[in-house]
Amino acid sequence: MIYQITSLKRLIVPFKVDALLPNILILIPRVFTGYLLAFVFAINKFGTPWTPKSMNLHLFEVADWFVDLTKEFGLPFTLMPEIFAWSAGLTEALGGLLLLIGLNTRITAFFITTTMFITIAFRPWDQSWNIIPTFMFFCLGLFFMGFGSGKFGLDYLITKRLA
């Protein structure tokens, strides 16, 4: 049991940065990324409590256009497009919230990075630059997997309390 807690603690402990400026430079992109994922990109494809009524999405419902887009990714996505679209929408909505507050930042960043990598690798090229936000979230996910939440996140408070 002690080994499991120690392993979990290593996953959530932020990279140790004591100075104020580097912690602010970790906080700003974390809050910006979390806000964009949860409140800008997720709301038009996944039903959340903050999704506008005009989107006609019930709680935890996935938009039909997003399921159709997921089908275009090819195998194995054509076998269960609703499940893949639902998991991507949940990752953006819940992952964005967790990044915003700095809770389980490294684990959340892993799922966000994985989701964005799948989108980059399997989405058909549509001759537009719509893939740039996805690539940006992929890179930021890698950043947060390495640094964690910094001092201004719940991860830091939790691990400080456990120490």
C-alpha cells in the first residue's frame, strides 16, 4: 500500500521550481489551455453543464458532426465512433477543468496529449490549417507532463500536505 501511494505521489508531484516568475510562466499557459479546452473547444462537441442551450446537447452527449468526423479517422475508429468521440469530448471537457485548477496535471496532460496525437495522426488532411490548435494542445500537453502544475495548482498543495 505504501509503495502504491509513493508511486501515485511521484505522478502528481510538480517539477520543483521555487522562484515566482517560473511558476507564473507555468500557471499562465496551464490556465489558458484548460480554459480553451473546457470552455471553448469542448462545448460545441460534448454536452457539459456549461454548454450553451443553442448547441442542443444534453449532459454528456456528443454532437453528431463530431461522431461523423471520428468515422473519417479510419479503423479502428469506424467500429465504435460514438465511444471514441465521447472519450475525446470528455478528455477535452474534464481535462480542461483539471488543468485549469492544476489537479492531476501530469495524468491529465497524458490523456490530452494522447487525444491530440490521435487527431494529428488519423484526421484526414482537409487542406486547411484547422490542425494548428490540435498541435498546440499536443505540445502544451507534453509541457505539462514534464512540469506538472507548478506551485499554483492543487497538485502542489496536495503533495505538500502529504509530505
